[in-house]
Amino acid sequence: MRENCSQKGQTLIETIIAIFVLTTGLTTGLGLAIYAFGASSNIVEQITATGLAREGIEVVRGMRDSNWLAGALADCENGQKCYPNWLTQSYNIDGATGSGNVRIVELQPSGSNRWSIKSPASGDYHLYVQPSGAYSSLANTNPTTYFRKIFLIRQSGSAPYTATSPLLLVRVVVWWHGKNCAPIQDYNNPSDSTCKIVTEEYLTNWKNY
């Protein structure tokens, strides 16, 4: 009987240890799964924001190219040929010195599928999902967690650049709010967010630059 009781006691202890090990393993695995899911969500947000920032650059460059196509070559400073209205011909993408001109871009409703650029109304930089599925500053009932602000800065007007053909810096800032971001107090101020992407590109009045 002593031997049987001893064997039963050992079986109970082994069962308790097995349950403890199993519980520890499940808890650790669940914690890793939660961490991986959170990291994956953060990566998706960063990729989306990067794409939106790059889109802002591409839209402004496309407007520069459209201004070229709509304009005509003329004699500019120093006898060089250039497009005098490359900043304002069809789209006004002219910048300013210092902090520059602040703009937003809107994708017009389906049918025209044309981008427009303008000053934000009441400093609203929110991005919305359009019926086509694209993101745009054109306000509707489908707001996203993303914001986009475009700075047009006249970086240089001295040689080899001129007042007519300055070096234009296009800076696009996209920021968002989410569970991995610090709380935002001012949703229209990118410096108030810890989650943001900044993309920059220079544009000139020369097609071969």
C-alpha cells in the first residue's frame, strides 16, 4: 500500500508540473503573438504613410510637368530658354522663402480624376477615403487616421538659379494617430505627433535636371 500511495503521489506532482509548464508556454506564446500583431500593425501604418508622402511629391511634380506642356518656351534670364510660367501656368505650385507656402492636394470626384492644389480650409490636413478608394484631402464622411501637409519652398534664386527659375523644395509631411503613437493634442500640427513621415524633393525649371 505504501508503494501504491507513493506512486499516486508522484503522478499528481507530475501532473501539476506539466500544467504549470503548459500554462507558462501558452502565456509566453500569447504574449509574443500580441507583440507581433502590434508590430505588424505599426509597419502597415508606416508603409501607408510613406506611400501617401511619396504620392504628394509625385502629384506636385506632375503639376510642374503639366505647366510645361501648357506653356511655351521663352527667353529668360541670361538669354536662356525656359518656361516662364512653370510654377503657375495651369497649377499654382509657386513657393515662398523661409517656411514656404503650405498646401493640400485633392483628387476631384470620379469623372475628372484630376488633382487640384490649394490652401487648406481652416488648417485642415485630414485625409479621407474617396469613393474610388484613393486617399485625398477632399472632405467626405470617410475620414482616415492620416494627415498630409505640403510645403512649397523657394530654396534658392541665385546662380545657377534665377527669380524665374528658382530651386523649388517640395516637402511632404504625413502623420497619423494610432495605438503605437503618443496622444496628439493638435491633429493639424505634424510636430505634435510622434508618428510621421517626411519626404523631400527638389524641382527645377529644367527638364534634364
